[in-house]
Amino acid sequence: MAAVSWHEAASYCEWLSGATGKRYRLPSEAEWERAARGGAEGLLYPWGDAPPEMVPDYDKRWKLGPEPVGLYAANDYGLYNLGDNVHEWCADWYDDGYYGRSPERNPLGRRAARGGLRGAGRGGIILRLRATAARSSIPPEFQYADYGFRIARSLLG
């Protein structure tokens, strides 16, 4: 899903958890990065070390914004479009030194997101796909067309 705030994404996870009886949530940044890498460590992008311009149909994609998931091959974990479509909300707060000074309860700030594009792909703006380890953030109440989410579920515990 895209164009949702962090709060809406978290609410969806709560709703789905209640509807199914299983606990769904937004992934942590570490979980998102591991999923994006698809089991391959040390690569710059989810698809390898090739520059973004080498992604299939790079010059034709994202002209009107985010594209449907699954148009191109999945990674080795069977996941599609991690890193080459929308920024995806994560459960974590964003701040370089956040964990050293954040309040224990009800912290405020910017929520972290991973993946996505730099630029909007409209009006001649050059698109740049983001490296797997690249982070972004906006306030959790914002909604942008290029911010979306995936859900995670713990299988153990």
C-alpha cells in the first residue's frame, strides 16, 4: 500500500492482528534490510551491485509514481520491489543518536523508512534508486504518494 501515514500503517497492522488472531506489525529497520537483501549480504542494492540504471526498464518505470508490486522478479526470499518502488515505513524512530536519548515511553520524532526512490519521476526529475542500507524519514502523520508499508509477523514466540 502507498500514500499512507505511519499511523495508518500501524493501525492496519493492529486491525489485521485482531481480524486474524495473529500478531502483525511493521518490520524493524534491521528486518526490512535483511528482507531486502534476500539472503545476499554485502551487496549495495537489493538486486546486487549493478548501478540503478541497469534495473530492467529503468528508463520507462515510475513515470507516474509508484508502480504495482510484482512486475519484475522477486528476490531469493520471494519478496518483490524492496528498494525499487516506494519508501516503506518501519517500526523504528529515525535519529542518528535516538536510542541514546529517547524517552522510554511515547517518544516523538520522525519515523524511519527504507527503500524507495529519490525524486518523484515526474516533470523530468531524474530517479535514483536507493541503496539497501539507505534510510529516510518524515513525521509519522505525513502521507506521501511514495511512502507505503509492508507487514511483518513473528513466526516464533
